[in-house]
Amino acid sequence: MKHTTLYELAKAYQDASIDSVFSENDLICILSEEQIPYYVSVVDSAFAAYRGEKGLTGYLALSLQEESASEMEIMDLQEAQECLLSIMRTERDNLEESDLKAIEESGVSFTEGSYPQFRIKEQYKVPWYISEQEEKDLILILQGLLFAKEYFASYKKTRKTNTFSFWLDSLKLEETEKKEYIPTLEKKGDSFEVSARVLQDEAYGFYYPHAFFTNEERQLQYKRMRAKSGKILALAIGMMAEPMLPGEGDRPLYPFYSLAYDPQSHQVLDVFLVEDYEREHGKIVSRLLELFEKEGKPQAIHCYGKRTLPLLSELGKQIGIMVVMGNQQQEMDTLIQDMFRELYEIPHDHDHHHHHHEE
């Protein structure tokens, strides 16, 4: 039988009412067989298992975000999440063919309204069907949560409102006020070993790519290029508002745009999309250097979006351009909205991207 273990555990999870014992504030770390930490947050009828440092960083950034964040900034943070998603009780109508097939193959039966559904949410990609490896990890996570319910009950945590404080006190740890400890479960044989991990909030920040010249000749070429006096270039980098189908593969993803603008002549000079910013940020830099050749080298680049300054500050020092955060946010936001409108509304054949609208 396929998938039987996964769905039997899902049923056991429901029967054990795990979501009545743990709340989203009770972060539990469960180590996979490959020693990848999954940070699990339980909510009513669902849980998310944030994968690795990337997952933890995204989770913390979203929970600590500023009240003043814009709609696009919030969406960017939501799409930056990387986790295994388990919806533990849903209607049959919400299931897709593949969910129904997996449940049928498992031989485990569920009543209406309590069907489980599993997805993987990777950074800047839409939630997708789980792989065999992800199924293995989910099995371990479900076993871990069932174990945690029994284990923490002996430390007076039987309800969402109880904390892990009795358990923490029993460990006689130092500086529990100053540090945040999270319970960490590691599978040993048929059971789990429990230890405490320090959660270092400040150690987890998003890492955004930095660009710099490694080729000295090219660096000198741009360094010697005379800057036009008083010339400013504005550059915005950010996530597109809708997912698209990538050139390869079938999982829609959120591409990133780079928009170059001349704030003095109010002209958009270049709009460019990449599918994977982390891998392809170099292409954005190449486009920018080509722009210097075409339009002249600016004295300053005004950066918009949280990725732009880290990308260009080192490069700017190398070739003598001042790189600063821009302060014309409203004007840039309007331009970005116009760009979205043009890219989404007007039918055009853009490279090989097929647009994928989720209405």
C-alpha cells in the first residue's frame, strides 16, 4: 500500500487533537534523518514545518514585520516562506485529483471535512505536491508531534495556553530569561530524544546577493568611464505580483523584476525579469552596465526595494558611483504598478514566459 503510513499518522494526529495542545507560539524543532531542522508551528487544523535556516528566517521575518509594511512587502515576505504545509482538516471539494488518489491508495478513510492535504511551499514558488523525500520528512514530523504531545503532558503542558516552562525549569539551563530555547526532537530508534536549542533571532537575517567585479580590466573600464555630472539613475528590484510558468518545469514561480528609471527625464530605461533572483542576479548587473554604455555613467544610483542596495553597494565603490537608498518611494511605486499593469494586461509574447493567473 502506498502512502498508508502518512495518512494513518494524519488520522492519529486528528484523533490526538494535537492542535488543542500546541499553539502557533510553541515552536518545536524536529530534525529529519538528514539532520535538516524543521521548525513546526501548529495552528487550528493545520501546521507548517519551516525548513532549515531559510525556513526559520522567513518565519521570524514574517512574525516580526513592521506594522507599516506595504502590501507588496508583506506579499514578498509571505512568498519567501519555505515550509511543508499540512492542512489537517479540509472539505473533499478542496482536494485535487492527486490528493484523492493518494488517500484512496492509502486505504485510510476520512469523514467529510476532515481530509488531510500536504504541500511543499518553496521560496518564491507556489505550493506544490510533495516528493517522496518530503513525504518521509512529513512522516517523521507527524511522529514527532504525536510523541511531543505525550512527552510534554508530563511537564504540565496539556493545553494551548500552557507554556514549556516546567520542561525548561527541569533542564536547569542558564539564562533562560535572556535566551529563547526551543524543544528539539531527534529520532532515536522507535522514540525521540528531546533537547533544548537556543533560538538566536539576531543570527537569522535574509541574505541578499552582493555583486562585485572579479575582473580587474572590466572594473577599470567602468571606473575610468567619466560620470555625467549630476546624473542619477534609479533602480528598483522586487518580486512580481503574480506567479508565472518557468521556462523549465511545471511549478509556477514568482519572477523578479529590475526596473531602471531616469528620475530627471522621467523615463523608464529598462525593465528586465529573472526567474530566480538568487541564481540570476548577475544578469541584472550586466544589464545595468550595458545601460551605462548606452545612457552614460551616473554619479549616483538611487536604490528601491530591499535587495538593490546590498546588490550594488560594493560594485559602486569599485567603480566610483555613489549608491544610496532612494527617497522618491511614491513615484517609484506608481511606476512599478504601471509596469505590473502593462506586463499583465497587455497580451504580448515575453521570452518564453506563459502567464499563469490564479483568479
